Amino acid sequence: MAELALTGDLARPARLTVPELSAWPQHRVQVSFECATSGMQHHHFSGPLLHDVLADAGPVFDPVRRKDRLRFLIALSGADGHRVLLTWAEIDPDFGGAPVLLALSLDDTPLDRAGPQLVLPQDRCGGRHISGINTIRVDGRYSSWE
């Protein structure tokens, strides 16, 4: 069974399987995106919000400084070598609040063996969708712009 490693600047790093990810509230989204190789695609995905899973892992923000979380980056990689970099501000409900999913099913087909899929419903094309996510690293080292 596929496993996802949550690493980096987290109070509670973890290794999670698709069935374990089903413990978070599940969201269902209908997504249409234009694929460069096969044209318009229409799918529905369900799974927890990336923000909910990462918030539960305890990112090490400075609780006194509200904007401290804005310096955190989220690096995701898939089993096929694809990688995506997001900012915490994109997924934080107090800022961008994008409904980014860790999809556990695609068109009602469970992704238990393949692993979760990154889904950004707001994207016009599916370029940031990653299949078989195996690592998510939260990194807050970017506190200086020097």
C-alpha cells in the first residue's frame, strides 16, 4: 500500500496511507481542466484538504506573529518524479484559502495502491496535479529575502 511522508518543520511528522487519510473530513470536487496531450478532461475527486492534514501535523509557526506562516513553503513530490511547490498562504483560509485536495479517489475509484493525488480545482490546466504523492515537506526557512 502506498505511503505518504509528512516531513520538515512540523511538530508531528508522520507517515500516512490512503486509508489513514480518510480520517480527515472528506471534500468532493468536480474538476475540468485542459490537458496538453488529451484535451479537456472532466473528473470528480474526493479527499481531505491539504491544509487540514498539514495543520494537524503542527507546522511550527510563531503563534505570536500572525504572518509568520506566510514564509512557509510546501514541496510535494510524486512517485513518478513530478514535483510542485506551493506556499502556505495559498491554502490557508485566512489568506488564499485554495481548496487543494489530497484526493483519495478519482471518479469513485479508490487510490489506495497508487497513493493520494494532489488536486488544485482552481487551476485551468492540470499541470500541478500530481499522482502518487509520496512526500510532502513543509519548510519555514525562508524568513529572509537576502
